[in-house]
Amino acid sequence: MGRPRVPLLSRERIRTAALDLIDRDGLADLSMRKLGAELGVQAASLYGHYPTKDDLLDDIADGITADIDTTFFDTADWRTALMDWARSYRAALVRHPNFVPYLAAGPGAREENLRVADDVYGGLVRAGWPPRTATMIGAAARYVVVGSTVSSFSSGFSDDVTLYDRYPHLKQGAHLLRGRAEEIDSESFELAMGAFVAGLEPRYAALRAGRTSATG
């Protein structure tokens, strides 16, 4: 028998093609019909692997989230672990910015999201943070990560210096931001996360002091 003219479908092949489409055209443009055309098959052929588009998107989300490293909470102090986890989280998201709005919807019932949430929460509680505070720390860090990847602040500026003539402060360098967007966005994220972790330190010290006093 000769080779099939269209390569056999698999969940991995469908998932990869869908993510390539999202990266290229945006999340809103993804449809099963368009994905089928990209793969050289009818849309109906996809439903044997993914009954709905949401099933496909959830599988893509799990694949992206699986790259987020939470092992830092097993080996480092909470400050280092929080920073390194946030960096890993951002790195996973920034590779697929068009997919971030779907990931931002929350953990839901997705396995990998729940794994990450459990590891972060557990690591913070083991470090001595009260459960409620550990939940808020994880949520606040997530706000910083997702906010830093959902859009690029720096690339939103124009290279045309004349646009900023009426703005005395912006005209000094706003036209240069677009060309350095990746650097500025990355360093802005580091600034925000670093300030957040540093801001937690006095609360943690007070918490430890209170426990020491109670023990004494």
C-alpha cells in the first residue's frame, strides 16, 4: 500500500498546529474549520481527537503550563523560590502571548494549573506563611506574571519621535522604547517582582517574631 497523502492525525499534531495558528493569527481566529484546512483535513476529522474546541484549548493550556517549574519550593527559601517560579512562569507564557488571555481565566479544573497552584501554596505554607496569606501571595504574583505577558508596554510606543512633541517628558525617549521592548519589559517584570518580594519581608519578619514571642 502506498503512503497516505495526508499524514495521520494525532492529538499532538493537532495541538501543535492549533498553537502555531494562535501564535500567528491570534486566539479569536482559531476555528476547527480553519485548523482542519491547515492540516489538510475536514474539521469533522478533528472531533474524534477533541470533541470540542475548548477540549483542544485546555490541552494546549496544560502543555504550556507543564513547562512552569515549581521545584524551587523544594530546594530554596521562599523568597528565591517565589522569584524563580515567577520567572519560569513568565518564560512559559511569553513564548505564546496570544494564548495568555485563555490561561488568565484561572486554574479551573486543568490538571497542570492545579499542580502549579498546589506546589506554590504548599511551598509558602511550609515556609511559615499562614494559609490565607499564602493564597494571596500566589495570586498577587500571578497578577504580576500574567500582566507582564498579556501585552508589551514598550512595543506599544511608536518609533516616530514627532508623535511625542507635545509631551515634554515622553519626547525625551519614548520613540526608543519599541526598539528595546524585550529588554524593558523583562527588566520591568524583574523590578515589579523584586519589589513585591521585598515588600513581603517585613510582614514575614513580624510573623516570625510573633511566633518566637509566643513560643517564649
